[in-house]
Amino acid sequence: MERRKDLEIILAYLPLVIHDSSLSWPSSHLVEVLEALTKGPSHSRVDSGQTLSDSISDMRQSLSLTPNLSDSAFQGYTLFFDEKMSKEESTRWFSEVLPAMACLLLRFPSLLELHYLNSENLINEVETGLRVLGSNKAGIVFLSQELIGALLSCSFFCLFPVDDRGSNRLPNINFDRLFGSLISTGQNEHQENKIRCITHYFQRITSCIPPGFISFERKVLSIESGLVPDEGFWSTSNVNLCPVEVQTSGLIEDQSVEALEVDFANKYLGGGALRKGCVQEEIRFMINPELIAGMLFLPAMEVSEAIEVVGAERFSHYTGYSSSYRFAGDYIDIKERDVFGRRKTRIIAIDALRHPGISQYKPECLLREANKALCGFLHVCKKHCIDHEDGVGVATGNWGCGAYGGDPEIKSFLQWLAVSQSRRPFMSYYTFGFEALHNLNQVTELVISKGWTVGDVWKKLVEYSNQRLRSSKKKREPRVGLFDWLISTNSA
């Protein structure tokens, strides 16, 4: 195993070592603790949140992990398992689920070795082994759902070393802040329900290990010339606009036909999923917890990058949003699998500009957002024949709006241009009740009736945005939205 460059790169972020050419846990004491856990609470004496916290602390000390976890983290574990869980749930957790998670962790070194062995022959001339997928270089990693179960068990027990993660732009991967936020969050019902999604995931996979695979891909935008598209690229595009299906109700993750499902992402994959966050991206990571595994090895996205995850299984129903978010029971994912054993769920993480204000109308900001979306929607692995995506459109919504402060009319059109430019057959747009988008259907029908191309609409966006920039300097001048402007100037 020593000669593998991919393993060498990721090993600094794993709690394992190479010993006698094999991967192993570095601490015999930790192995003893895990072995005791596999035999249940009568042997391990771990039967409560408090004793679980003590066991986590013991395992971390055996690995010499620093820094120490905060008091709120251990208080969070104690609160959840001793007070938030019912007695029946707690008994099942400590007698069935936790022992099975410990079994997964004991097998973690051998599962990872098997992963590297299988990765050599998965796709001809394509590297797929677990490694850090660093910035400015496209790459893909395939992981089995079983291996992901072991990785997330490491997260639950807070066994990943974290010393160098921040300096290498990698997000936190342990669950200490997830549980700690139960203590530091005033109204914490949504946080409790996030954790319920995670514990439900462990209940499901420990009763029956899913047999599939998930791929995590860093996509880096470049057109045939090897350059990032500029304003000239967009303004001269003669690509036809794709049809738009406006959905005034429903959710992206419930899309009935196969489509790329957009994650309104933070540049750090997962955003606040393992902290206090509970909006679109964080919710997706709770109902599809295998997405969390990507946080281990995917550093922050650069301007012309996106992340695509194929195959993440959904395990939970939910209701609400943000503070009203609630776990609503088991979800059975019936999506078909592809030839690689991946569920046909394609999630595209693209990060929008945060709080751009009036600057979002500047040409460089329009270009940045259009290119970011294009990177996510392009099928960059086509040249490797990894997958066939004929007929796969894009399901999206108010990307970069709401808390991020983007103009929903501008953002909807920029995404439409990117979907069309990437030759996707349709855009299914979920308005989530945004009043500003009440006439999106009318405006897209108007544009299509004009026979405009991507380039034509780009030039209209630039023209409108220039007017907005000029009017921003005249504070008394009324602001006309993009849709009303298009209707008033092109209805004749």
C-alpha cells in the first residue's frame, strides 16, 4: 500500500496508518474499545449519552487527537441520547446500532484496502481511488456505500484528525459541532431533527448494508480552447434555448424525471450541515447523509469549479425549513442504479456569490455566475464514457437568492442560459413561492417565441444590468425588474 500516491495524499486526514504494508488502526487500545462496543452494553458499559461521550474521549486520546473536543460537544451527545431519544430508541441504539457501527470501524482498514484494489480496474485510464481532489484539477472518486458507512462512523466518533484541514481549505468532518450545537443553539428543535436524520441513517445501514456506489467529482470549467468562457463566448453563442418547466410547488429532491438536482452550495461542500445550518444544502445533506463523505476530501470550490455527486441514497422524509425543519420518518429510495451501482440521483453543488448587492449586475459578476452554473451542468466526463446522460435535464430553483441576496429574476435567467449552453434538454425550475417569479412562465414563453439564442438573451441581460447599475446612482428612480423590463420592451 505504501506506493499508492492517492493513499499517501489522503492518509494525513485519516485515523489509520500503514503497518507492514497494510492499513491498520494505530492504537491497540482503540481496537479493544471497538471490540468491546461490538459486544453490546453488557460488555462495553456504553449504554447512555454520558458513557458514549466517555468512550469517544477515550478513543480520541488513544489516537492522540488534538485539539480536545469542547464541553458542549460532549454535553450535546449526552443531551441527545439521554433526553431527546425515547427509552425504547436509546435501548435499540446502544444494543444494536452502536455495536454494528463499531464492527464497521473494525473493518474500516480492510474496506479501504479493498477499495484501492477495486479502484484500479473500475474505469480504464481514469483514477477513481480515494484521495484529496484538490483545486484546479478535475477528478473523480468512487466509494462503496459500505465504505462510506465506515467513514461516517468515524465522523460520529470524532476520529478524524483535523489539524491540517483548515489550512488546506477542507471543511470539518467530525460530528462534534453537530452535537455541540444542540447546546449552543437557543431554539434547537431543528438541530435535534438534523441529528435524528443522521441516527436514522445509521439505523438503516447497520441493519442492512446498501450494496451500491457513489461517485464524487470535481468539475473544472474549460471550453475546447482550454480557456474559461468570457463575455464574447456568451454574447456570440447561437445555441437554442431549452424548454423551461416552472414548478410553483414541490421540491427539487422530489423531481419525478431524471435530472441534475442543484445544491445551492457553500464553496465549502456541505456548508453548515455539521454545524447549525439548516437551509437547502444542509437539509439535502441530512436526508442524503452519504453526501457528507465528500467533505472529507473535497477542498473549497474555486470560481470555475463545481462538484457532482452521483448515487447518494435518500434515507429520510422531512418537513419544514430552517428553524421549522423536522425529521418525518423513513424514506425508501427506489431510484434505479446505473452500471456502476449508483442510484440515478445526480446532485450538482454550485456556490453563488454571497451578498453581492448592486455589484451582481456588473459584467464580471454575471460572467462568474453563468460560468459557475455552466461548469455544474456540463457533462465533462463524457470523454471518459463514464455515463450516458441523454435526456437528463436540470432541476433547480432560487440559487444564490434568499439569504445570499441574489436577484431571483437574474439568477433564473443565468441558470437558463447555462442549462441551454450545456445542451441539457430542459430546465425544471422550482420557484418555492417567490413572488418575484410569479410570471417566470410568461417571460420564458415570450423569450422562446422570439426565437432568441443564448447569445441574444445574454446581451439582453447585460443591457438590463447596465441600466440597473446606472439607476442605482439615481436613488429616486424606480427599479424595474428584469421580467417587467423584458415584457415592456419586447411585447410588440
